[in-house]
Amino acid sequence: MWTLVISITTALVFTVLTGVLVLFYFLPHKLIRLSFLIRQYHAGMKINYVGDEEMIFCYGERNRPQANKPSIVFVHGFSSSKDQWISCFKVRVDRLVCSVVCFPFSVLIFSHVSKYSKFLKLVGLFDHKIHLVGSSLGGAIVGLYATKHPERVAKVTMICPAMQTPVDSDFAVKLKEALAEGHEKLSFNDSVLLANNIEGLKNLLECSCYNKSALKISDQFFKGFLTLRLPKMEFYLRLFKAITTEENFDLLANIAHEIVVPSQLIWGKQDELIHVSGADVLSARLPNCYYVDIIDNCGHAVDLDRPGTLNKHLLKFIREECRNESNTKKSD
């Protein structure tokens, strides 16, 4: 009897290991997708699709809206996805967590905030107060949405939001040099954000993370990520050209005084893409800024470098909302 059990167990383990090795060496992108599915399952992230005749939205959610509590809506950054927020989904707060992803090209342009209202209607959140959380490009977008629809926004958290900062990062310097040659001449070689090969992905990860240990992963994983990324590259280039205008560079700083809802800033102190000096500009202009949380030993990808600290600061702001709705300005 025990011999049979051991034999079956050994065969199963061998089969699983063989499958993993086959995926790793021949189909690494399939292995990455499988890992995403496993992480989504453990975080309680349920993937759904909603849409109409114009567009389809893909998003992740956990729990359902509650009439007396704001729902939390996460908006990812440029070329990222819903999986950016998996670590935040693991935080056990008794309210809906919803990650907005996979928007069509026009939706991510700052002037098209009406598309977000459409999404909120489709998922049943249009009549609910929401707590918007956005990172990088998503951070700028949630700030703009809060100025357009303050009656629907309970509060807003901006994480390293895309903006012109007093101190230019190396990324900003190189981008401005490329733009000086002509906006329409922008190509995949002009920005680390437009990485379209393995070396480019390594450079992107190096610029995004303070913790460089992530660079030590096998090239097979970079190959897998590249396979998933390449079909979207033309879209990314069009989007990049659309958002890299002088008007958009200064947009968030110019409208910050109109973000009247309670707000929070979170920034990686060693951010190499959007310099941390932007926090000083925004905190001085936001009329209802509760927290300015600068995280040490952290780059632009806060969710990768310091996920636990990010969750701690988010929870602090969530609980502050429940205790205190005054306009007291606070800073950590």
C-alpha cells in the first residue's frame, strides 16, 4: 500500500517538475502567466470584464461595494497592469478593492476622464464614494479625476505621480533631449519606458527599483516578459507620444490646488524616474493633504521595493478617513 502511494506521489512530483521545466525553457511567458494566476488567487483578486459597444474593461476586484464605506479603486501606471496591485489586495480591509486596467488608447489621455465615469457605472460604483489610488501615470490621472468629480471621490492617494519636478531625474533629462529633436520623432530607443528587448527590460527594472536583486533573475524570465510585452509596443509608443507634451508635464502641479478631497502622497526617496522633489511641490499646493509619506530605500516601483511599507501607509490613510474628516494637514 505505502509503496503504491509513494510511487504515485513520485510520479506526480516528476510530472509537475517536468512541466515547469518545459515551460521555463520553451514557454517562459506561459509560466509567468501561471504565476500571475496563482498570485491573484492567493490575494483574492477576481478578474472580470465589463464593457459596451465602444470598449471593454478588464479589472480585478475583491469584495462588494458597501453603502456606508468608500470603495477603493486602484489605477496602474504606464505599461503596467492589474498585477501591480496584488500586494495591496492582500491587505484585509472590509471594502471593495478594484484595479482599473487595460484601457483603450484614448482613455489614458488626461482629458478623457469621462471614460472613468463610464467604468464606474459599468461596475456599479458610480453612485458610491471611492478612494482613488494611482501610481505614476495613474497617480496623475486620479488627481485629475478628483478635480473633475470631487463629489464622487472620498479621498485620493497619489504614488510617485507623473509630473514635472523641480529636480530633473536622468530619465527626465534624456526625455527632454529626445523631445528637443521633435515630438513625432520619438522612437522605442528614446525612453527606458519603451523597452522592447531583454536588455531594455533590464534597464527599465534597474531604473524602477532601488533593490537591484530583481535583476539577478534568469534571462528566461525576461524573455517571457518580453513575449507578453511585444504585442503592445505600438500602443505604448502612441500613448507615450500622446502624454509627453509640455502641457501634460505641468498638468498635475497646475491643478493640485483644485484637489480639495483629502489627499495622500507616497514617494520612493530614491525614485530615478519621477524625482522625489515633486512631493514638495504638490504638498504645498494640495489644500487638504493629510500625509506626505517618503519611503527610504525605495525607487519608483514602490509596490516592488517596499510593498509592506506601502500597505502600511495606505491603511493609515484609510483608517484616518474613518476617524477624522477635518481639513487638518499632516505630514510624516
